Amino acid sequence: MGRLSTLQQDAARKYRLANHMLTQTYPLVKDSRLLLAVVEHLLSALETSMLSLLHIELYYNRIPQFGETFDSRFNAFRYHIVDKYHINREFLLFIKDMQDIIKWHKESPVEFARKDKFVICTNNYRTLEVTSVKVKKYVMKSKEFIDTINSMVGKYGAII
């Protein structure tokens, strides 16, 4: 099995897990902290999907090496892939928003669950609410992004 098909399967598995957590587990448990776990799995699926397209370009030496961090992969994707493959720039904003949620969560001194939302607070009293409605939109947008990338990667799967 090639590296690309492994990455594609991994992205699909992470997406399915996030979707299952949102549609099956969350309604049973009703714990809004679970929404953050869904966002983390979606971000991981998006990053893995981006990585598959980056590996194609790297395989053909069309882009320079990039680091192992999310930011270096995201920047390589933004500067070398998006325009070349005519990927909608809305996806970049979406991925960055997802990353910001996780970043806020890791850096936040206070966070709490209230009814059907998870609230993240910063030191300067800014808040971010993660709701099930927002996360459902994230799931749909993630599926759209993964399908877009898979359609581009499909013809290279047997080669790489």
C-alpha cells in the first residue's frame, strides 16, 4: 500500500471518528467537552489530507522540504499548493479557524461547559464558544475539503 493511500485512509478514519463522536456519542452523553475532541479529530483529518497533497509535490521535487509542525505544513500548503491546484481559499480560513480553537484551548486559563456549548476564555476576557451547531458545520466543511483533496490525489495513488 502506498504512502498516499495510507494518508487518505488515515484522514478518512479520523473524519469518521469525529463524525461518529458528534452524531452518535454526543447525543447520548450530552457533554459539551466532547465537542472539542471532535474539533481535534477534524483538524487532524484536515492536516493528514493536506499532507497527502504535499507529499505528491515533494515526491516530484516541485516544493521545498517542510517541517513536521502544523504551521510549517499549513504554510507549505498555502504557498505552494492552493493556487496551483485551484483550491478554494475559504478552506484556508476554515483550517486556520480550527487550529485557533485548539490553540485557544491549550492556552486558556479558564474553560467550562454550559448547556450545549463549551466556552473557552483567555486572560484578557475574550471568549470563544464551541457549540454543536458550529461543530456540525465544521464536519460538513471538513468532508468537503477531504473529498476535494482526494479527487486531486486519486490519480497519483498507484504511483506514490
